[in-house]
Amino acid sequence: ALLSAAAFASVATMRAGDPLLPQVAREFGVSAGEASIIATTFALAYGFCQLVYGVLGDRFGKYRLVTLATLASGLTVASAGFADSLGMLGAARLAGGATAAAIVPLSMAFIGDHVPYERRQTALARFLTGTILGIVSGQVLGGVLGQMVGWRAVFLLLGALFLLIGALLLVEVRSTRVPPPLLSG
């Protein structure tokens, strides 16, 4: 459930920036096309950083790395709410994409490694429910909340959500319920 919640926050954060483009463009006095840097930088970092996380997850433990990435995402995503220029906002979104990139693939790999085959399909379906809801909710969150409280508050709320989920994941990591990482030579 916590991995699904972390995946929800990860993909919701990716999609939340799209409906915020007009607000961001107005605030910084740029076109919507120029403001789209906040979506592009997140997506590029999200895609490219996934290439690195598999190796790191194998080395340090997938669940532990998801926990660290979720906590780091709380900081990087919230930092977007404090940006005072489009360049700073783009950099914050780049950092947010880089940290959030670990969550979905490493969670799926963890499930594949630790859930018995006969229960794996159910576990993956539950996990993917959070991911799919995040895709849909990110658009709504960005649009509705952005209109109600502004684009900065959307990023601050998402950052707070990441920190809450990360804290709960940290409790799990420190318990005996999460298997230790398999360290290779």
C-alpha cells in the first residue's frame, strides 16, 4: 500500500505541472510554450534517471531506495513552490523528476523480487492502481487546486504528501517487515 501511495505521488507530480502552465506563464511573463519547460525538465529527468536506479536498487535495496527517493522528492517537489524565476522552477522540476524517477520501477522490481509468484499479479494490480490514480489525479490536482490556491501551493502540497509517505516508508524500513537488500560482490 505504501509503495502504491509513493507511486501515486510520483506520477501525480509529473502530470500536475501540465494544467499549471498558463498560471506559471502569466506569473513569469512568458508564453505557455516557454513555461512548458517545467513539464519537459521533469519528464526528461524522470526518464533518464530510471537508467541508474536499477543498479542502485540492486546494490542498496529497492525498498530502501524508494524510501530515500520519496523523502528526497518531498524536498525537491516542494522547492518548486519557492521558485522566484522560471529558470529556478525548471531546475526544481528537473530535480523533482530525478528523485521521483526511482519510485515506480523500483517498487515494481521489489514486488517482483519479494512477492510469491501466486500472489504477484494481485500485488502488482494493487500497486498499479495507485499509479493509474496518480496519473488521473495529477491532472485534476494541478487544474482544480491550481485554480483554487495557485500553482505554488500545488507543489508544496505534493511535497508534503511525499514527505508523509516517505516517513511511513521509513517506519517500514526500520521494522523487520522489509527484507534486507541482497548485496552482490
